[in-house]
Amino acid sequence: MTRWIALVLLLACADVDARPFVGPPEPPMERPTPEVARRVGDAVYRYASAIACEASRPEAIAMLEPDSAASRGVYAAVWSGDVGCFEGSHTREIQIAIVEGNGFGTIFVVDPARSSPQVEFEAPVSDVDRLVRNTADTLVLEGPGSDSTGAACRIRFAVRRDKRARWTTTWQRATRCR
């Protein structure tokens, strides 16, 4: 019994992700090449500009499925914009686009059925400027925000894709507060 209490206290005090262990961790995916990232970013920007005002180019592009003989992979790209052009202040929101490449490697297309705003995507920050790491169904992202006291911080958070393609925040923590 005391061993369990010690383990719980250790995990509570440690700076670790305390999600339940469900098997061996997934290996991180490799980053897309600069050329692929540019082409994915162009596809996302065209999509974002078609559905939103003040759309931004994606800063975080993650490979969800690697290249194969049949396709050039599947990528997630995080962008922000005012979907539907509601105007006014504070209407920009973080969005995610799922991009697929064809087997020839020259065309990348956003799948609107698997992208926001069609699917849910929640983020605890107003802007994402860094992809920390990712697996096939989890993205660890970072952006400017504030902690519970209102101090300016970097917020690192993880979003996980469920079977219905919804992205939900699984954990978040404030780092480098001022």
C-alpha cells in the first residue's frame, strides 16, 4: 500500500504526462521535407483563404501517415483565421486542415470532411506557432497564452484525434511564464 502511495505522489510531483498507460508509446513521426511542407502549406492557405478572412499560413505541419507508393502521405496543418468572415474583434480561431498528397508528389489537397470547421478542434491558445512533436493521432503544439494568474506564458498542449476525427485537448501546461 505504501508503494502505491509513493508512486502516486511521485507522479503528482513529477513533470510528466500522467495519462493512463495503454501500451508502448507510438514512435514520433518524421517531419515533412521543406518542399513537401511548402506544398502542404500552399494547399492549406488556398483552402483557408476560401473559407476564412485573415487566414494565416500554417506554422505547424505534421506528418500523420508517411509516404507510400500509393500516396505522398497525410499531413495535419494548424492555421488560424476568421471562418465565415464574421468581422469584429477576436473572431480568429485556431483551425486544423488534413491534407493528402497524390502518388506523384506534386498535388496536395485539403480534405474538408476531415478538417475544421467541419470537425471539432479545440486549442487553449489563440495562436499556434510551434509543433513540438507528433504521432499518427496526437499533436503536441505550443503557442502564446497565459496561466491561471494571468501571467504571459508559453502554453504547451496535446490534442488527440478520436475515431470520429474530432481533436480534443488531452493535457496542457504553462511554460516560460513572465
